[in-house]
Amino acid sequence: NAGVTQTPKFQVLKTGQSMTLQCAQDMNHEYMSWYRQDPGMGLRLIHYSVGAGITDQGEVPNGYNVSRSTTEDFPLRLLSAAPSQTSVYFCASSQGFEQFFGPGTRLTVL
Amino acid sequence: DAKTTQPNSMESNEEEPVHLPCNHSTISGTDYIHWYRQLPSQGPEYVIHGLTSNVNNRMASLAIAEDRKSSTLILHRATLRDAAVYYCILRPNFGNEKLTFGTGTRLTIIP
């Protein structure tokens, strides 16, 4: 199993640009989520999904959209990037007590 | 959500046991205690979890106080690879898979 994969690993955007961070898992997990981690801080939940077609907001959802059309994929869309969205983004999946995290995407917005 | 309190940082010598404390005085009866760790430049990884009884697995042991207001993650023989940020997290109930991360404890291992 590849586990949780994220692409790209690094991305630089200009203010106002849009982009999609990709996340995929091959463990057939129903629950998937997106977190962001700012320097020196813990992870904060952006959006999550309990299954295909079902998504909900987490702690810091503003400026981000998600959809879940398949069990495997859970993309995160930045509609109009802002410097405050400079962060490391982690995707996770779980089915039960253990969450599996991807390697992260480091995003810089200039 | 109930909150946890951890020391910002700790140091330990290589090959010695490490005890990482966590206070959670407002824990509710259905909260599970989870520990994750984050190695440098990686995503968090699950370490261990428990409800009331002490737990052991291949990575660590979890000691839970009788009143459940505190817990301790025990690494029995620290290696350099154990240098990481360790997060103590309360999950409201088994069906709720959201995790609320604090700032954790940064563990430094001294060779």
C-alpha cells in the first residue's frame, strides 16, 4: 500500500491565484481530512469527509473548498490564494482509532 | 473539546527511558487519550491510545492515572530517531475521528 499520498510536495503561488492540492489513499478509508500547520504550531483542521459525497467544515475552513466524489480522493481547493495561507498542508485518512497522514505539501503564497 | 497541557520541550539521553507527561483535567468519561508524534519534515504518526487501562505496543507504553486527569507516554529506550514533537490528544468518542492538536512537546535526544 502507498498509504496517503499528496501532490505537489512544494508549491509557490502569487496572491489571487487558485490551485488544488491533491490527496489520495489506497486503504479504502471512509474518513479523510485536511489540516494546515503554521510554523511552531500544531495542526488545525480545515475540512473533513466521512465518506464519498459528504464533507464538513473544520476549525479553519475559510478560503478553502473540498469535494469527495470517490472514496480514494479528497482534493483541497484554494479559490484565491492569500499570504495568510502560506503553510504546510497535511491530508489524513482513517477508519478506526488510527489516522494516517500524508507527507505534506509546503505552500508559499507571495 | 477537552484540552491537554504538555511541557513545551524535554531532553533525554539516548538509550534511557523517557516519560512524557500530559495533563487533561477536564477529560470526560468517553474521551480516549491518543498520542501522535511528528518527526522533522514529516506528517504526524500514531503512537498509542487508551481509555482507562495502561497500554503497551511496540512503540511505547501509555500510563493513565486512576482519575484519568493525566497520562504519561513512556518510551522505554530512546533512540535518536525518537526525536520529534509528541502530541497528546483527546478524542471525544470512538466514532468522532476529528483530532485537535495542541503545540505538543518537542523531545530532544542527546547522543
